[in-house]
Amino acid sequence: MARIVVIGAGLGAMAAAARLAVAGHRVTVYERTDTYGGAVGRFERDGFSFDTGPGLLHLPAVYRDLFVKTGKEPLEECVTLTQVDPAARHVFADGTRVDLPNASRAGTVAALDAALGTGAGERWGDFLVRAREAWDRTRRPLLEEPQPADPAPLAREPYPALRTGLLRRPVTTLAGIGSRELRDPRLAALLDAYAWSYGFDPATAPASAAVLPYMEQTFGSWYVGGGLRALAEAVYERCRKRRVEFVFGTAVADVLEKDGRAAGVRLATGEAVEADHVVSGAPVPALYRDHVVAWEREDDDVPRHQRLGTGRVTVCLALRGAREPEAVHRTVVHGGGGRPAVTVLRPDDPALRPDDGHEAVTVTATVRLGRERDWEAVADAMVAAAGQAVPGLAGRLLWRHVRTPEDVLRDTGCAEVPGPALAGAGGRLLPAANLSPLPGLYLAGGWSHPGGGLAHAGMSGALVAGLVVEGEDFRGSR
């Protein structure tokens, strides 16, 4: 039985903790805040509840596997999962609207043809065929295996971009794909919105970001009853049942090193805690800033992490009046002109509202960081866009709560929201490897391989547990 310290109680860290505990290890989690879940938070007021992190779950098989491997109760006995259908209603800048079905390629093609004109669906379908090729080329090394010691092959672009004309160069960005291959500004906006939702600017994101719409439209979108916070609660309870110990309100100040490997942690109180292995689930940028990583001495020894330069604004809206029967769960409002889309989530969930005469609505948008902003003005623009999804929104509004990147920084240690690992772009969108440069120290969660998002965080926990239990020869699931 090894003594294992886990830094942080995010989803990826807890996924690793539960698996390691089942393997017979003694696991203690130190979390600097007073709760678990990391970015999967909740805001409550006056009987209303809102997710302050992700609002939908993709690739639920990741958490089904976690619950199968760590206990008798499957995931569906611990949370309620419902497929969201339609997957989303899209409102374009010219007023065109289209409802796209959940996980139906043929249905999506037909819906786009009906709304945007004959041929639009075929062009989108052809794009998804090429996106699938990129997915097939990168699925195992980017999702199912630890990051290779030499990630250079992943720095090459896997998307099979079209060449049109003898002097035309292949497209290298997602925005380039939208412009050249889709040939309709509304289809291009649809593609861009997937990138923005994961924190990527389509003007700089590599063509390989095409795997993001492929993933969602192939495997579907799911809602967790009670909000995504309910999934964090279920994972936390699974850890507790496996006798993982949690110590809240206790920050880790440093990783102890002995004989060239991690030997434990030093808490902010000054107390030293010995361990055979250390798993860090805290955001990698925060580790650098707070000097938690003991090996940060030379640039070549610092593990890479994504620098997306984007954050997320969330506006929680408490509304009077019931949700209309024809409302959809998710509406994406496209602003046009390369501006990020605004996503409006309207789950029909009694657990989120004080009674059936009210409604809880969450509005989110990705924003570029690096300059001062009037966040209330940003929220005003987001709510105005949300009015295209919620009839009579202005007259129904009781109050709103704005959550900015500064709030995300305070709660999670970083204002940025990590995106999934992407191939191409010279490797700059490959996050830190799960094996750190310091033996005995492992990295889990959204800032490590295979990147951000609920499913990816869960995968990182599985990969770290495999590396600890089976050693550096562990090659992932088969």
C-alpha cells in the first residue's frame, strides 16, 4: 500500500483518487478551498441553482467506466443522464434558425439543408468525414494513451485539408476551413462556435479542432439531473466510499523532493506530509505562479501547458414565469463578424428553480483575456443576445449574477479555461504530460494530458492511476 497525496479536488484529481484507492493505496486529497469539484461549481440564491462551469456532458462513457471500475453502483444509479434533443438551436446573425438533432448525422444534414438551402447539409457532412479522419488519427495518442515521450508527431496537422487550384495552399486554421470548405457564412459560424465553446479562437485554432464538432455530433450531448454539479457530488461520494480522505481549506505550498523524486508535500501551514507519490490536479499555471512544482528551474524542465488567452463569462438569470413548452435546452446565438457566440442553457429541471412559476437560465460566452473590460457591459451584451432565445426575457428578469474570469481565477487558480488537447499547431496546444519531469509527481485534470473538459479530465485521472499502478510502461486502455 502506497501513500498518495492528491493536490486539488477537481474532477480529474478525484477520478485518479478513486481509482488509486480501489487499487489498494492510501489516498489523501488536499484542497485549498472549502469544497470539491474545481471548475464544476454551483451558484445558489433564492431557490435558484446554476452551474458555473460546464453545463453539458460529452462522452459519458468516461464516467461510466470510472464508476464500473470503482464500485458496484453504475453511473446511472448515482446520477440521472438525459440526452439533450435537439442538441442545440442555432440562431445566426441574419435571423436564420436551425435545430440540430442529437447524435444524428442524417438528421443534421437534413436540418441544415432545410434551413440554409440545398447543399449546405452535404457540405457539412463532407466536412465531418474529414473531421473523422483527424479523429481516427489522433484518438488514441490524444485521449486513450499517456502522452508519448516524443510528442513531435502530434505537432503535425492531422486534418486532411483540401487543396483547390495549383497555387492554393492547404488551410491551416479552423476559420480557414469554414471560409474555404463550407462556403456559407452561417456554416462557418456554426463551426466557429464549437471552437469558442472550448476556449479556442477559430482564427488561430488549428484545423484539427474539427474533431470538436465531430465528437459532439457523433457521441451526443447529455444533461445531468440537478446540473453538472451533481456529477461532481457523485464522484466525491464514490471517493469517500473508497475511503479517500479529504482535507479542505488546506493549500499545498510545495512538493517535497528527496533523492531526485517527489517525497510528499509541504502545506501552507508549514506541515510536511510524506508520500510515495504525489498527484497534482491543480491548474498548471497556478503551480508555476505559486512555486508548487519543485523542478521549475530551467525553461527546458518546465512542462508545457496550453496558453489560450481566453476566459469565460457566465451570467446567471433568475426569471419569473414558466419555461414555454417549445423551449429547447441549448440555444447558440451567433453574433457574426468573428465574435464569439453566446450559449443559452435552459434546462427543464425542477431542482434548479424555486417552483414551476420561475426559470433558471445560464448564459455563457468565451472572451479574450489580456485587457481591462467592463464586465457588466459584457454581461449586458450577453443578456441582449440571450433575448433571441428567451421570449420576453427583459420583462421576466428578477435578478442576475455575473461570474467573470477574475472569479474563475479566485476559485480555481487560473482565469483561463483549459481546452482539450489538439494536434497540429506545432504542438503548442498539447498540455503537460501526466508524467512530470520529477519522478513520483504526476499531473491530472484539465491542465494536463489530454486537456480540458469533463470527459478529458476524467480520462486524465484514469491515465494517472494507470501510470502509478502499472508504472511508466502503462500504455492506456485497450
